[in-house]
Amino acid sequence: MFPGLPPARRRLRAVRHQLLRRRRLIAAALTAVAVLAALRTLAPPPPDTVDVLVAARDLPSGTLLGDDDLALRAYPAALAPDTAAEAAAGRVLAAPLGSGEVVTDARLVGPGLADAQPGRTVVPVRLPDAGMAALLRPGDQVDLVATDPGSGETSLVAGDVTVLATPRDVPEGPTGGSGGALVVVAATATEAVRIASAGLSQFLTVSWER
């Protein structure tokens, strides 16, 4: 290609020749690298995240949560709920959870339920008829009615109370009551007293519309 030149110089001139032929391609590649570097420099840093408990799958109301029902997920710190539960295994769901939803205190049977109904008292009510309790679901507005087993007289104990939870795994016996089924409702303080009194001596039932 370059007769009369020493081998080293021939190789150098050959390299220069190839670079000149490909100078446009090399320039385009260098420009692309520069643009990519600029974009990386200008891109905002990734958002801070925190680990939160989420449902590992769709979970119905009343589920007694186990470790396999829960998963830890990285969540944007700015969007993580302040009421996200730090521990939930062994607790009962007060409302259904979809797969991937954050577990919050307001979704669990316990003190956090009161947050769902500000100004209300959380009251556990044991209905003698378990089949009736099975028809209820969180969010139902129900009337609690009491019937005196001696006289047969019926009276309204509390109207339009909200069903917060329908636990299905509450033990029976001295610590868990006997027979029937438990539901958790939100009532006024006055209604809570009436409900507790009626539950000791009368037959409680519910009526509602959907």
C-alpha cells in the first residue's frame, strides 16, 4: 500500500488511513457517549425507599395472618402510609387486602381500627347465630336488635353501626366466648354500653340493607 516505507511507518499510515475512513462513525460514537454521560449526570437520584409489609396474595376479611401471607416490599418513603403495620403475623384482618397492598393498622383487628371511624368506639359483638354473622362483611351498616328470652320483647339497641371486621379464627371457651360468632362494629359510646349490656342477657340479632 505504501511501497518504499519502513514496515513500522507503513503500519502507522495504514492505521491513519483507516481512522480517516471511519472518522464519521467514530465521531458519532463519541457524541453518543457524551450524551449518555450528560443524561446520567442530569438524571435525578433514585427516591428513598422503606420496607413495608404488604399482602403476599389476595386475603379476605377475617384472615388470621401468618408469615406466608405477608411480604416485605421496598416502597417510596414519601408515599409509605404513616400507619403501615410494623408487625402483622398472628393478627386478624379487619378488611380484605389485595395482593401487594400495604398492611396498615386500620386493616387489622385492634386499636388501629378506631382510626377508620373517628369519634367511634370499637365494640366486639358475639352474635348467637354464627350463620347470620357469616353473612356480614366489613363496611356493612347494620341495626343491632335485642330480644328478651323471657318476655320475647324486642328493642333496637344500636342503629346504623358499621361492621369493621368479621374475625373467623377467634377461639371459643372462657376467653373467647362460647357459641355463635364474633363481629367487630363501630358505635357511639352510648351505644357501646347498650350493646355490652344486651349481649349479657339478651339474644342479639342484626338487620341491614345493601
